Amino acid sequence: MIEMATTSNQIYKLYLDNNPAVTSLFKYPLNPDWEKISSNIIRNFKNQQFLKILADQNKDINNKKYLNHLDQKNTVVLVTGQQLGLFVSPLYTVYKILTTILYAQKLSAEIKNYNFVPVFWLEGEDHDFAEINHAHYFNKSGNLSEVIYREANSEIGLSISKRLISEQISTIIDEMRSALIETEFSPSLFEQLKHIWKPNRPWHQAFCDQVRFMFNDTGLLIFNPADEKVKQISQPFFRFLVENNRDIVNAFAKQSDRLKDSGFDNQVIVDQDKSYIFLSYKDGARIALQRAQRDQFVLKNVEKPLEKQDLLNMLEKNPKWFSSTVLTRPIWQSWMLPVVSYVAGPGEIAYWAQLNEGFNSFNVQMPHVLPRLSMTMLEPKIQRLLKKYAIDINQVSGN
């Protein structure tokens, strides 16, 4: 296994190079004073009740070394997250988790004044099923194959956390097994997959259980933001987002304009007609809430515009209907948890460069942003061939 950075993402590359044109867009530099950041995060953190929920969600894990730190005042968390891909795919989901765990271990060993806890954010509120319904693998012939889980019409638009696995999953697992070379690991691997991914289980729970199985002994904690308790006590966050929506969107636009003025493209195009709130109206499909004239909002399939007070009334009665977007999720995350660093992929780093003003509008501390490990997996056979022909891996990979 070797570490490589192969991407055309300009912001990501310059961030890795500590280029001031990019690092100035973030709250903290790539190589920060970790004690200073931790002190800042803890001093400004006010929502201890979410740490209690995090502890409760992870009370049954085997290794409780990080869990036991959650009630201590000198604890901060390193967070990463990802959409809930079939069988915990793609592989960079695993790389992100590994990075988070390794850095928590490294910082805990080097800085004794603080506890650094690795947390995986279970992105179960996303509804873009086409992004997660497939997995790739190399078949017996060495060719790349794909399995696809078909979406039921009744589930179109629903958050992943509301979906149950159907009978087709058994066929998909059998198809994969028959296409792969049988090894001494195959029986236990596929037995475990069938135990975790089985009909009528919630999709997000299967994903969560597979992550726990893979990282069982590390102490990794998993946070489920779709938990109704989380939504109930997140009402102040979403209330602020509704009441100050125009100013918050303007803050995103201001930071994004700064990025463009520096010669960089925006990873996320800020649209003044968007509220950056999703609403699962009447527990139905997850729909983007649009802004209209004055302080009105528009929701598809709802005939008349919604006044700001209409939304606030909905929030009070049904907080579980409300969810964040790509730009508001990182802020909500740090509003709930003492996030010292977020472990991000190249695309995420590009849009995190657009967020600092948004964090400021909520008076929430933007965390450090840590690039995930970028790796290429080499099987022994491939390594032998590279060595035999004296080929450098960089000659055959990336750009």
C-alpha cells in the first residue's frame, strides 16, 4: 500500500502545499497548534447534551476507550462522514475512517492535555439513492464489475434513514460471491455480509453495523443525526437558520465570491433562491426548501408560499422534518459537537473553503480541516510485476 495524491482539484493541491491563497480561506492552517484549537473549541462549546446522545448511541460497543472520554471537559472530537454506500463503498469511505482513527490516536499520544475522539457522522438523511446503490469489485477475470440495488418507486426521494432493505439484497450478495475468486476468507466474509445486509433491516443500520464490524476494536464512535432526540434539541439551530436565512445565504455568497476573486471555481454554486434547508414534509420525500419574495418560502407540492412563521410552527411541532444541506451540515455538526477537525476528501476541502463566513454568521467555531489519506492498494502480484520491470507506480497511476 502506498500513499498518493492524484487529483485535478486545484484548491486541494494548494491546501496540501500550505499556499496562503487557499489556507487564508480557512479558519486554521493545515499544520495548526492543536492545543490552541482544542482550547478554542472547548471554550466556545455549549451543547453537552449532544455528547450524552453520542454516548447513548454507542453504549454497546466493545472498546469503550473513547466513549469513556465523552463526559470529560477536555474532550474534542475528530469527525468524518460519508453517504451510506452499499457495503460501505466506495473505498475512500474506509480511508476517511482510518484517517480519523489514526489522527485521534496520534494526537492523543502527543498532546496529553486533551482527549481526541474519532467520530463517524452517519449521513443517513441524504436522499440521492443513485449515489449509494451500487458497489464495484474485480471479478475472477480481473475485470471491474458492478452490482446495483434497484430503488423501489415507493421510496423515491426518501431519506436513506427511512429505507428498508428488500429481498433483492440476497441475490446481489450471491451474485458477487459467484463472480469472485473463492479464498479461505470467503465463507466468513459472505456469512457476515448476509447477517448484516438482510431483508427488512433499515439501510442505515446495516451500514452502521458493517462499519462497527470493520473497526470493532478501534473505539470509533458513530453519530446518527437523524435520531429524533437530536432533531428535538436541534430546534434552536434550525430556528436560527429559518429566522436569519437571507443573511446566512448572503454569508455563503460572500465567502464564495472571495474564492472566485482569488481565481478559484466554487465547488458549490450558491443560489440566492435556495434556503439550504431540506424538509421531509409530512414525513414524505425530502425536498429542498426554496426562498420566495420577502420572508416567504416555497416547497414543491405545497400550493401556497410558506411564511417564516409557518416554518417555525412546523419546526416546533415536527423537528424531524428538518434537515441540513451540503453547506449547512458542517455548521450544524460543529454546533452540536466539539469538532476540532473534520477529515475531508478533495471535493469536500474545496467546498469547505466556502464556509468560514457561514460559520461566523452562526457564531460557531469553524474546525480545522484535515485531508483524508489517499492510497492505492497494491496486491503482491502487482508489486512483483512492478519490481520485475523496474516501474515506478507514479508512472502508471494518476496524472
